[in-house]
Amino acid sequence: MPKTITFLLILLTSNLLAQITPAERWAMETMETMTLDEKIGQLFMIRAHSDLGPDHVAQVENYIKNYKVGGLCFFQGTPTKQAELTNNYQKIANIPLLIAIDGEWGLGMRFPKSSISYPKQLALGAIQDNSLIYELGAEVANEFKRIGIHVNFAPVADVNNNPENPVINDRSFGENPENVASKSYAYMKGMQDNGLMACAKHFPGHGDTNTDSHHDLPIIPHDYNRLDSIEMMPFKVLIKEGIESVMVAHLHVPTLDAAPNMPSSLSYKTTTGLLRDSFNFQGLIFTDGLEMQGVRKNFPPGEMEAKAILAGNDILLLPPDLPKAVKTLKDYVAEGKITTIRLDQSVKRILVAKYNHGLSISPRVVMNNLDKDINNSGGIALKRKLIEHSITLARDKDNILPINIKPGTKVASLSIGSNSTTTFQKTLSEFNKVDAFNLPANFPEAKIAQMANMLKDYDYVVIGVFDMNKYASKKFGLHINAVKLINAVSKESKTVINLFGSPYALKFFDNFKTVMVSYTDDKMTQVASAKAILGGMHISGKLPVSAGKSFKFRDGVEKRASLSLGYSIPEKVGISSDTLKRIEKIVKEMIAEKAAPGCQIFIAKDGKVVYNKSFGYHTYEQKMKVKNTDLYDLASITKIAATTIAVMKMNESGQMNVGSKLSKYITQLDTTDKKDLKIVDIMAHHAGLAGWIPFYKQTVSKDRYPKPLSQYYRSDKDNDHHLAVADRLFIRDDFVDSIWTQIYVSKMRSNTNYRYSDLGFYLLSQAVANTAKKPFDKYLEDEFYKPLGLERTLFNPLSKFPKDEIVPTENDTYFRIQKVQGHVHDMGSAMLGGVSGHAGLFSNAYELGVIMQMLLNGGYYGDTQFLKPETIKLFTTRYPRSSRRAIGFDMRDLSASANLNVSEKTSSRTYGHTGFTGTFAYVDPDYNLVFVMLANRTYPSMNNKKYIRGNYRERIHTLVYNAMGVPDKEDINN
């Protein structure tokens, strides 16, 4: 062979090899060593249970050893037992097994008693924020992978446009193709971004039928244009966006394949011609379960598996007779009906998928803490969030929600379909007097007049309909007498109807004025529904389907929560009072050790204040007890309770842009080395600024005992000395300009690694004032403090309050030479007149708690929206280069080597700030918790480190989590 041709062949071969992925290389190398039996075995995914005993386990082991099956689809049992069996099965498999589960609404679909059941897809279809569906996918991925699962047969991408569909129904995101597609994509993306294979089902679309393919072969009679625009549209979107697998349904679709009784799962025209070729799907194709009558009715075991492979499927799911199926496939291969090329196509796809999911080596599930990991607090919190966002107020013609129960208002709750008081009723009654009544789902007609008479004198009647089902043929569990009673009650009182079941049941409520849909009677849903009715949470869901004559897709009345702090006993929100009593012991230790002379502690859970107490005295002289109304110097908490919320407000209004350069708002920076600093980097302490400048040292003597120099200070205010830094101590006005100039020209660090800096927050307050065209403190008073009803949150508190209502911070022996009380402790802030972006704000624990609760509420408080939820999400998301900083906010440090700044039991989403004087304020969204502790550890000296060494804030913070029952060593990713 000529050298030139040889060289070209070598070059061509090298280029081809370079284009082969590691997964393809492993698959090809593995296939070279495989026997025909092993290749055929890879095509099968068989049924496995963890609750069927040793005979079943032995059969699965036999199929793995003797038939070389490629995968298992698990069903009922327990997560722990499944993980144990998975380890055993993987150990005996020559090629690691692909493990799948039908877990559309999480592990709870198979293990309802031992894992989390998330809302079904129809309820999720009501949610307007698709990022929550992505979060669900991510959480499901982590839980599934934790017990050794690689594939979730979800999302259901069927468009359920037939209310009488008995099998898809609430498993679909709804009737609208765009809504189904967008939510299927979010769910798929969340799973696959986190390492779990998603599987779109049931192609080409199982939504428009009233036949269950488990029992018969449904017929989909539509033309291609209809199928393409509705049924198949979500699948096309998912394929374009990279879904890893698709499940083909047992449907007869004459438009796609007119052969008599031909299920799409066995149709070459549908599976290969349409899905593989026309839609260019390159991933794995699963058949739907081959045990189902939709395929078995007309095709016997063995024949149907062979036809499924010839149609273009890769994995044969749940063969009813594995030995027969394997034999038939071997015969087909021997006879040339299934070519080696066709067989290898599917085997290669399967092996590539296995490599991509870590199955080039035998995996092992770690058994330690498994149950805790799959039932983590983050997952539970996400379930609550999904439920709250799904609840749909389908109609509220008279605008009666939320119900405002005032003194003298008579309210009753009636649960139909429950013989005892429901969680829904108990929650309605927790904070207000609500009389409870109950009736079974099917009650005699005589009860109608009797119950209507009992309820006629109530101002409001809240009716919960329970014990519902999803079947139109069974009227969704509703009985005619229930509808008659609801109609009679609504004529006498303002009536709220809450359906704890299918939104399709709205067809029976066309004439009612206020109807809410909660989709299920799960206890968490009942609590959320009651909160929604009483104004305790936002209502934002939209109907995912149409029902009756007047309820249409996307109908839904949005309601803002009346999110003001209320009071409750700890047990009402799941906190132990006995555990909280131990706070006092830690505080007594703190005072006895002289770590701080006193403090205020505030705790709110689920919007309810459960603890608001003061301890100790203003000073160790014990002359003035600390009261709940007393003011503390918040120190650096000013950064979030003033500066950050101001920037958030301006960012969302368009007055400022957190991604912009700060010099856009402070023109003096244009000629300095700070002209390109971005606000976001400054607020995350990654801008390269110096930590601080001790301005005060320039204005005091250099003696052993420094004193304020007369060239800078006067004991009385005059024309040149207006700003008080302490009692009878006024600084020269022009020194303010010197401070700003020194900040402008301060030396930058050589890198932008994290370093906490006050200087950026000095500048940010100036930027806010420049933009607002009013003083910084006035802007905050107008935009936040006054509208929030805060009377004791302000700068320079001596302008409004007597000194004995303000806790002192230090006996200053180095600058002001006096007790600092009512003037800001921070020297730089004091020299600017007590108003700055890094320090200067005073408040008490309760009012600071209101600010933190507003943030936790998503920017709402009372009936006012102060900030948008998306703004809060932006600013409380961890900065990309930081383990503990968000934009302005401090967060739990995720670095393994860090000394935690908060309780070790907090979630990773916890945010807030501490202050130099001994202050501490954090929000934990996963637990719906606000914790504030204010102390003056700097009295009598700021050099006192006992408060910090004693970890008093962190210990009390941890005690609150103990009171909630949070276990030790909480995973920081929860």
C-alpha cells in the first residue's frame, strides 16, 4: 500500500478515535467481550420489589446471573431494604445494573410511609414559578441517587385534555401543551443537572383517552396536525432540550400506524420513523411496561418483545415472561430477523448511558444515615413551598379572602368527607375562634336542612370537601347531597368552598362565588390552605385545566398575604417551650461571666412570635433593667437593615443597578482607582477594598491616654461644629470632607479575594443618598421604617428618645473619653454625624425582627409589598466566589474549615448579619425562622472577648433548633 494512503488512513482513524467520547469507547470495548446472551440480557429491565420476601429475591438473582439482565425497575418496599438489595444485586451482576423507579412525585410514590411524597404533577401545573419545579427535580435527583437509582420514569409529558382520563389525569401538568412542556422541561432539567436520568412519557401522548392502557389498548383518533401541535409538542421540546430517555406508550394511533391493533410501542413507524428519525431523538427508548394489557392483549410474550426491538426500542420494561422473551429474541437473531447491527445499536446506547451514570464500575449505596438523607429538612421545606404555590383560588367574586376575623365575627368550618375534626379545621382555629362541624362524604338528605340551620347565623362558613378522588365516572367523590348543602349554606352566609381534590370537580360549582382548589388532603396541604384563607400566605396558583362552563385554564385570583407578625405559644408552631426555657440558663452564664450585662432575644416561627424577652441590665452596675422596648446599637447589622434593603429597593425600581459600577452614582470616584468597582462585588466584600480606616486617630492626641484635640472638636455646637460624636463633643464640619476624600483615595488591595470591608458600605450610603436626592436615613424612614410601623428603628436615637431607653455600648477611654450612650459606637459613623451605611442604626429585637420577617415573607409585610420576592432571592443567593457571603448579607459558611458564624444546625440558605457590639439577626427560610439577639458585649470595653469566646449567640441559636427537633449534625446541603 502506498505510504501516502497508509498515512491518510492512519490520520482518518486518529480523527475518528478523537471524536469518540469516553462513554462510547467504554461501551465499544465492553461489547467486544460480551456474548450474545449478555447483549440480549442488557435489553431487559425486570420488576423488583423490596417487600416480597426471599422467593422473589431469589428469582431476581437468578435472572441477573442466568439471563444477564441489564436493569431493574423497583416497586414497593422500603428505601433501606431497596438499597440493601441494590447492593446485593449490583455485586452479582457482570455489568452493573441500571436501576429505575416510577417516581413521578418522588420516592413517596413507592414508599409513602417512609419517604417524602411531593405534589402530583397536576398540582404542580398550577404553580407559576417554574424554578420551583426545577428545585423539585434537583431534590428528587439527590434523594433517588442516595438509594442507588439512576432513572426516574418522569416527567409525565402527556397533555391531559380529557377530564375522563382514568390513568394520566392528575399525573399530568394539565391541559395546555405550553404549560406541560415548560414544566416538564424544568423537572427534567432539575433531575438531569443533578445526575438522574429523566424519562419523558408516554409518547406519543396518552392524555386524550378514557381507556387505561393497563387494561386495554386505547385509541387516539386525531390527525397528524392535531397530534403534532398538542400531544407530541412537549416531547419535541424535551428532545430538543436533551432529555436522556423517552418511554413509548401502548396506544393505537392510526394516523401514525394504521395496522390493526398496533400499539405505538411495537410500531416501527412510530418508534423509529417518528421518534428516532423525524424527531432526531438519540437517547434511550423504553417501552412502557410489557405486562400491561394494552400490548399483551394482541401480542403474546416473546413475540411482543421481539417486535418491540424491531420497532426501535432499546429497553424492554417489565417482560411478563423473561425466559420466553429471551429465547424468542435469540431465535430472531439466529434467523436474521434481528440483525447483529440492530442489536448492537441498543446495547451500545444502554452501555453509554450506564457509563454516563457511573456504572462502568460496580456501585455501592452507603447505608449510614440513609433514611435521614432522603427525608432531609430541605426536601420537606420544598414540599411545603410547592404546596403553598400550587393552591388556587379559582374564584372570589365578592373578594372575601383573606377572611379578617375581628372581635364579634362568627366563623364556622364544615368538613364534608371526614367524621372527625380535620387538620384544616384545627389550623383555622389555632389563632381565632372557629366552630368546627363534620359530616361524612355521603350523608342523608335530612341532614341538609339540619346543618344549614345550624350554620345560618355565622358570618363566614368555610367548607372543606374531603375524601375526593380523580375519577369523573365517580363524580370525583362528590355526592349530590353535599352540593345541595353547600348551595343552601351559601345563601345565608359568606361561604368559602375548598376542594381537597381534583380541579375537574369544579364543574359542580359553576354558580358559587368563592371556590379554592387544594388538589389533595395531605396534612401539609390542609395547613397551607387554612393559612391561605386567613391571609397567612400568598395565593398564586392558576388552574392547570378547564372545568365546567365557567372555570378556564389559568383562572386564579392572586391574593397577597396579610403577613404581619402575630403571637403564638411555641407548641403551635412545632417548638418545645421546655427546651426554650434553657435559654435563660445560657444568658445567666453570659451575665455571670461578664460577657455582656444583658440582652434581648426574639424568635419568630411561621410568622408567629414565640419568644420576645429581655434579660439583665444596661450595665454591670445593675441600675437599669433591659426592657423589650430599649434600643441597642446594631453596629454592622446596619449593613443589611439599612444599606442592603435600600440598594435592593433601588435595584428593583431601576434607580440603581447592582451590576453597575459604583462610580455611576458617586461621580467623585471617576478619577480614582475605584472607578470600575461594581456594587455587587462591594456588597459581597470581594472588591479589593481595605477593611477600614481609623479616622478618629487623626483627631486625638498621641499621649498614652489620648484625648480629642481642640483643633477638631468643641464641647458646644457652633457655626463650624455641628455634628455630635458624643455628649458635648462636636466635630469640625469640614472633617467630613476629609473622611470622604480618604475613602476615595484609600489604597486598594492587590487582589479581590474575600475581605470584610466597611469602606464599601460607607460609599453605598452615599450612592443611595445621591440617587434618592435625600439623606440616607430619611430615605430609609420613608421607604421602610415608617410603612413597617417601626417607631424605634432609627439613626441618632437621642433625637427622639431619652437616654435611659438606649443601652450604652462602651466606656470610651481612647477617643471620646466618656460613656457612649445614644451615639453610635463606631467611630467613623459617629464622625459622619451618626448616619452611615456600615453602622449607625439603632433598634430593639422586636422591630429588627419585623425587618427580618419582611425579608422572609418575600418582601411583604402586612398588606404592603416592600420588595419583590425575586429581588430577595437575588440578594440572598450566595456570591459565586464566596462560601459565606451573598449580596450584602452574611450566610452560613459552607467551608469545611470555617468556624461557623451561626448554629451548626442552620440550613445552607440562612442569611443575616452580626454586629461588633454583640448583635445577631438571621433568617432561615428552610425552617421559616427569624432569630434576633441584641447585646452590648462592648460594655464597658470593646476589648472584651468573653462574649465571642463563649459562643453565646451560636449556642442560643442552636437551642432554638433543638426546640424544633432538628437533629444533630444536619447536612449543610439540607
